Amino acid sequence: MGFGTQRFCSILVTFIVIYSCHCLANAGHHSSHTIKGNHVKLRKQLVTSCNAYEGNWVQDNSYPLYDSSACPHIRKEFDCQKYGRPDNLYLKYRWQPKECDLPRFDGQEFLQRLKGKKIMFIGDSVSLNQRQSLLCLLHAAVPDSKIKEESTDLFSTTTFLDYDVSIMLFLSHYLVDIEQEEIGRVLKLDSLKSGSIWKDMDVLVFNTWLWWYRSGPKQPWDYIEDDNKILKDMDRMAAFRKALTTWAKWVDTDVDPEKTKVVFQGISPSHYNGMDWNEPGVKNCANETTPMNGSTYPSGLPQALYVLEDVLSTIEKPVHLLNITTLSQLRKDAHPSSYNAFRGMDCTHWCVAGLPDTWNELLYLALTD
């Protein structure tokens, strides 16, 4: 090889080394932004290219996402470990979608991306259950963040002051109105006055189902008003559909999708009949310590979910269905059962930490779409 060729190769090698060093330095300078950017892109890809609601539960010893004893936001109804639950295997399961991986919840990223926003959960005690979980997830990420708690007759608010992110709860068992009239308390299927408050939020997470079949002393209304007719009662599933239709019309009329993202939580199941999960004779969720295997539930989906999906299909504005029904049906082990402050058998709500943490991981995916 001649001198000219040797010199050319030497220059070429020097150039490659200098260029490589420049690239490495540049990569180091931008690495944190690149990683964060790729993380956000991954979330968006998961939401758009994968049905995250189809999958199964897998054991993962890196869970739970936080220590419930360190969370100051858990109510007595949901704090299973504090009230004596002897097992903890129910905390060690992760939801695994069939076609992708569900990213681990990142509380700091959540707060940064939703900085200055108001997130309101609207519904019954299942909404309270999910809000408690989200507060614990965020507290675990920023335990030293300044917190402000506020409460009015209508709703309660927890604000992470360093980020100006408010997590709110508006209790509304039926979404539509109950009004006191001369004849008594009237459930008005065509009236939704609270929407004037809701529409000012940045994120709305709705839920209703738990109270629709309640009767007797626990029923919070005396009459139903439907199409200006006062009824002592009516088919409850039909009433559920009519109330959802009133809510759907409100979404199309009053919600500005440029400002507000609307999410509706799917039907949260209960576990009081072992026939539903192929265990005849079992009467509740007591002594259940593991999820069901597989990705389907023996008794199938509840009729209420089909009604909900049907009504959602009529809405012109974007609404995301947080379709937690099947993945929650599989978690017969995740209820408080008798491990709560009241010692009653609760196979309706969910332990915190626990299943609602997965709901909130899925909620965050929906919000980053």
C-alpha cells in the first residue's frame, strides 16, 4: 500500500473517531430527553396499536407499585393490609395484554404531563376507590410534594401544589339528578344539572352502575321521573339506559373536546356467587387468594356493559371506554372481603393497593393517546 493510500486511511480513521466522539457527546447531552420522548412515544403506540384490555394476569414480584402503609390517602374501606388481611399474593400480579406490554405507572411523568390540570372522578364509591388508588400512586412518586385538601358539599379536591394538578371526586350515584319534591325524592332520568360544574374540568372519568338495582332502605329515591311521568318504579336496566342517554346528550352538547377529555369506566364486577367463576357453593370472595387463569370469565360479560357500549356508540364526540370489566372479573381475590374497618363482607370494592392501580395505569394510557 502506497504512502498516499496510507495517509488517506489515517485521515479517514481520524475523521471517524472525531465524528463518533461528537455523536456520543451529543447523545449524552440529549439522553434524558430522548429516553423521556421514547417513553411517551411507547405509550402512544400502545394505545393506538394494541388492545390493552385483552390479556391475563401474571405474577410479578416487583409489585405492588407502592406500600399501602405509607399512603395517607386510603380510606378504611379499602385498606386491606391494615385491617388484617393475612396474605399478600394478591398484590403480586400484573396485567399482561396479549399484544403488548403495559408500561409501569410513572407518577412524576403523570404530574408533569398533566401540570395545571383538573382531573375529576364522577360516580359512586367505585370512583372513590379508583381515586384513592391514583392518589397513592402519585404520593409514592412524589412523597415530599406539598398537598392541599379541600372539600365542599359537592366535591372533594386533592391538589399536588408543586405541579398544580388537582385530583377531584364528585359523588353522583346515578349521574342524573335526584331532587326533593313534595311527593318525596325523585330520580329524574332526563335531568343532569351538575354538568355545569363538570364541563370546566380537563379530564372527566365517569362511572355509574352499583346503585341501579338497590331497593328498600338503601335506595336513595322514592319515585322515578321519565318523560315527565312520575313512576313508583320501572325496569332498572331501562332506567340505566335512559340515564346514560341523558348523560351522552350532555357530552355532545356541552363538552369541548379541545379542552376536556372524557373517559367512562366500564362496569366494575362483584364476586358473591361462585357459580360465576365455576365454583358452585361458594357464596362470596372470602378465602380467594389468586386470580383466575386465562383471559375470559365463565359467566360472560354483564348486560350493563352491552347497554353502556350501545349508548357510547351514539356519541359523536370522543369518549374513551376504560374497559376494565373482564380484567376485573378475573380478580375474585382482590376484594377487601372482611378485611376492612367495618368487618362486613365486601366483594364489591377493591383493596388499595391492588386492582385499581391497574385501572389507573390503563387510564394514563388513555390520557396520553
